[in-house]
Amino acid sequence: MPSRRWAWVEVDLSAVAHNISALRKPLPPGCRFMAVVKADGYGHGAVEIAKTALGAGAAVLGVATVDEGERLREAGIDAPVMVLAEAPPEAARDVVGLRLTPTVATREAALAISSAASEMGRVVGFHLKIDTGMHRIGVAHDEAASFLQSLVGLPGLRLEGVFTHFATADVPGDWDFEKQLERFKDSLAAVRAAGFDPGVAHAANSAATILAPSAHFDMVRCGIAVYGLHPSEATRERVDLRPAMSVKARVAAVREVGMGEGVSYGLTWRASGPTTIATLPLGYADGIHRVLSGRMRVLLGGRMCEQVGRVCMDQLMVEVPRGVGVGLGDEAVVVGEQSGKRLTLDELAEAAGTINYEMACAFAARLSRRYV
Ligand SMILES: *Cc1c(COP(=O)(O)O)cnc(C)c1O
């Protein structure tokens, strides 16, 4: 395919497969692996990641919205796809039609799924979400059994799983994490005592999967670590992850500017002497947040180069170190490796005042992806 644009995201699918094997290794036998591919696979491309993940042993895919689930089905993916948050009641027919596994946390959602399922002559396995302390979504931890009791008799519904989500799994030994874990275990016990089979119990995101074997239960739900990014500093020494995403561009223009000349909007950066400036054709509409202006580096000509001046919507400028020859079409690396040097998504995120999760998602915006 001809390149229409000299800026792109490169995704190393073998790194994704490696990460999933590394994450699965310490899991107890029979513990299922959900690959979370919401937000277009954290910016990596949901369909390609989903296929690679299933090939590497993932049993279930996780999405955030019905549209994301639909995209996987349209790509011919037949594996179980769970929608990790409640869809609006009016989307229930689509949830059932697309054979997505719904999250239920309110009576309204349960009623909508039940009526869509019975109209369509189906029985839908749902997962009950329990709020054990994060206070985002879910049935209160001490009301799980009574909530299930209140659904008895609704047609077309079958309890397939019970789950919760941690607020502080990235902090090893955290007291609130332990409290959430205890509450989840108590809810499971109460559900069983009320005569319900909770089915698949799950709680662990990437951080808990890596740091807390006591939270593995019957399935783990990994997102960020699948992509080779660490959810916290604490996980770095526990598992060998390989970052899957690189962000690259080719030099679209090179010019010499004299001492005192400014670069980019506002001319906020000025050359302290004769300087070579290279222009890369990507900017904040591609996920290079404008707040990164003058705070980020780029690998070019095998050297670490400073980005200078304001990041524009579609372009950014780089100061080429003296003595480095750079020409039109030369490859530059914004995230990834060049000549043995590496720029990480983590450092870019830190410079932008955010986390690697948000930085990865940002690159979904307009860059095309190449799979290697
Ligand atoms: C996004 C999400 C995950 C994945 O979290 P990571 O920290 O990326 O591993 C797991 N569970 C739920 C409910 C989520 O929304």
C-alpha cells in the first residue's frame, strides 16, 4: 500500500503475544484471560489486537461500548465479548443481537436485557458488577444477593459471572485494595448462600494480575499490560513486558535558521545561533498534545533531538544537533527505538502530565497503523 502520509503508528503484534504469555504464566490452571481491547485497543487497533490476543490464549475480549463490540463482530470475531460497563437500556436489543455479554448493575439494565432477550427468543448470560469501594458503577457490595433475588423470575437472563474493579491495585499492599478484596469475597459468599451460582468471578486488572495472585479468581482482565505498558512502577520487576507501540514520522522539511529567528506559532522558541530545523508532519490532532511543546524529544539521525517551538495541529519542529545530517524523508521516532536508543510512551506521558494509558489512546486519533 502506498504511504499517503509520513506519520504513522507501528504495532508489534509479536510483542502483544509475548506479553499475554508472560501475564498468563503465573495464573492458576483454568484461570481465564480477558484481553481488554476498549478504546480501539488502547490506540493499537482493536481488531488486530483481538485476533492476536485470541491466538495467544485469551478466552474473552473486553470492550467499553456496544459500538466497540459491534466492530469486533463485523471483523468476524466470534469469541465472547464482554461490555465492561452497562449499556443504556435502549441498546439492549443490539447487545443481544450482537451476542455481547452485558454488565448488569441496575434493575433498569436487567429489565431491558431480559425483555430484549425474551423477544428474540434468547437466554443471555450477564455479569453482575459489584461496587466494593471504587464507587463508580456496580451494585453495593452488601446488596449483591438481594439484587439477584429481585431478578428471579425475569425471563431470558442467566447469571454468568460476578465481578468488581479495584481503585488502588497499582499500589502493592494497599489497605483499601485489601478491603475491596474482602468485600468481594464476602459478596461472593453471600451470593452462594442465597442459592445462586456466581459463575465466573473476576476482579483483577493488569496491576492486580501482576501484583496480587489472591485477586485472580476465575478470570483476569488485562488491558495496559497486554500492550507492554506498566500500570505502575511496582510491576516493572515482576513481569517482562515489551511495548507494542511505536510512533514514527518522516522528515517533511529541513531548513537553516539564523541566530534570533523564531520557530512555530508565537515564535516562542528562538535560535541561539545558526540552527537546522526539521519539520515532522504530525501534531496535536494526532495525539502529540500541545502541552508537550518544548518538553519532548525525538530520535532523528540516530540522535536524541529536542523538539522546539509550539506543537501545531499537524506538524512539529525539531532542532537537529550540529554535525548531524538530516534529509527529506528521513525516519524520525517519537515513541520507540532508533540506533539502540529508546523513547518510551511513559516518558512522553510524564512530560504531558498524564499516564501511559491516556497517551496511548491519544494516538488513535488520526494516525494509521502498521502491523509488524
Ligand atoms: C479498562 C478495564 C480493565 C483493564 O484495566 P488495565 O489497568 O488496563 O489492565 C479491567 N477491568 C475493567 C472493568 C476495565 O474497565
